[in-house]
Amino acid sequence: MSDDQQPPESTPPEEPKRRHEPQHRGDTHHRADKAAESTGTTDEPVMPAAPTPMPPPRPKGPNLALRRLRAGFKPSRGQAIVAVVLALVACTAVVQVRVNRADDGYQNARREDLIAILDGLNQNNRRLESEITELEERKNTLSSSADKAQTAREQAEQQVRTLGILAGTLPAQGPGVRITLNDPEGKMTSGNLLDAIEELRDAGAEAIQINGSVRVVASTDLIDDAPGVRVDGQKVTSPYVIEAIGESHNLAEAANFPGGLVSEVTGPQIGGTAEVTELRQVQITALHAPEEHRYARPAPSPTK
């Protein structure tokens, strides 16, 4: 072979065609890493996840029962009205029960006791009506009198005489009763005489004296001094003679009704006798010596 005819230069064989690959392999690895991270399959060891912290405890609210109890202590307006009505009904019931109990005392009383009580009430009513009439007459006299000063002076003197009788500083006379109590065994006490005086006062007695020597007034004191009783420092003994001025029939009924003065004296506890006499005219001459008041003074007139 000549130098002119040189064998053609060998051409490198063609490389086999390859499938299309991504230009950047780094992109492939990046995507794989992302997939592994999403699926949790990585070559690195997986660390255990940290425990989820517990939520903070909620503040404890008030108990439901406690809330209902508190709500019950805050009544509504309607509940308050109902409570007031119930309170009024309860007060009315209590008053009615007390009135019924008071009435039961009169229902269980004997007929004689009721008659005596009724007579005493009638006597007091008549006395009050008489006082009202007298005061109205005084008012009319003072209004129509020409000499009002003289009329007022006369009325004042009359009032002084009336008060003197009540205070026991002036003698008195009028219809009434005489009660004679005999105590042969000396068993009468100051309590028995006090009961007699109170019964006569309740029946309307306006003036009372004992044994013609002791005037009984509001301040009279009675003390046992056997045999006998000391009245205002003066001793009185049986027979005890009690004279009282007032409506004679009422005074006699008050002394004679069962369980009263006569029954007490003639009963087995004392064993005495009692005599009640109605009189048209009773003379009371015993006087009470008033003592000077150490502390009490007349109060000023409310009109001044």
C-alpha cells in the first residue's frame, strides 16, 4: 500500500443512545430528600418526638349547687312580695290565737262572775259618761259666763273638793255599803283585807274607810300584825268594819258573788262570818294625812 493510499482514519464508534436524564442530578437528589422527609424514611436515625405538654389546668369554676344556692339568696321581686304576704298572714294568725285565748277565759267563767264583771263595766261607763257631761257643762259655763274669772274660780274649788275626797283629805258622804267581817280565830291577814279593798274598787267604790279610823287611799299599805292587821301604821282588829261609798247594789254584789270576799271569809280557811248591808247614806270621816313628796313635782302644762 502506498503512502498515498493511507487507510482512512478510524472514527470513534458512536455511543449508544441513552434515555433522557435530567440535566441536573442534584435536582433528583433534592426531590428524593423531600420525599423521604415527607414519608419519614430517611437514612438518618429518627429521633423520638418530644412529649406533648399537658394543657394548663383550667381555673375551677363555682360548683353548680353553690351557684344555685347563691341564686336562691337573691329572691326576685315576686318572691319578695310573697314573703311579705306570708309574714302578714302569720302575724294575723298569732293575733287571732291570742284573742281566742283571751276569749276562752270569759267563756269558762261562771255566770255570777260574768254578771259581776258586766256590772262593774256598766258602772265605770256611767261614771265616765257623767264626767264627760260635767266637763262639757263646765266648758259651756265658762264660755257663756260674763265673769269668767269668778266662774273658773268656783269650778276650781269644786275640783279641789272632789280631789280631796279621792285623796282622803276631806270627809265624804253618799250611798254605799257597810261590810262587817268577824274573825274569831284571828286568821284574817293583810291579803284578805287587800282583796276586799280591790273588789270594792273594781265595783266603783269612791271612798273607803276601815273601822271608822283608817282612810284607804292609793298609797295605803297593809302589813300582817297578828292578831290583826296594821293599815298605814295603825293596827285594826276583828270585827273589821269596811265602809264604802258608791252604787250600793254593785258594791254589795261584788262582795257577795261566789268566790268573792264573803266566800273567802266564811270558808274553811278563815271560818269567820260576813255581813253586807246596803245603805242610802254612808258617812266617812277618817282622813288621810298626806306626806310631802320628796321627788315628784307637778309637770308643766303642755299648752305653755
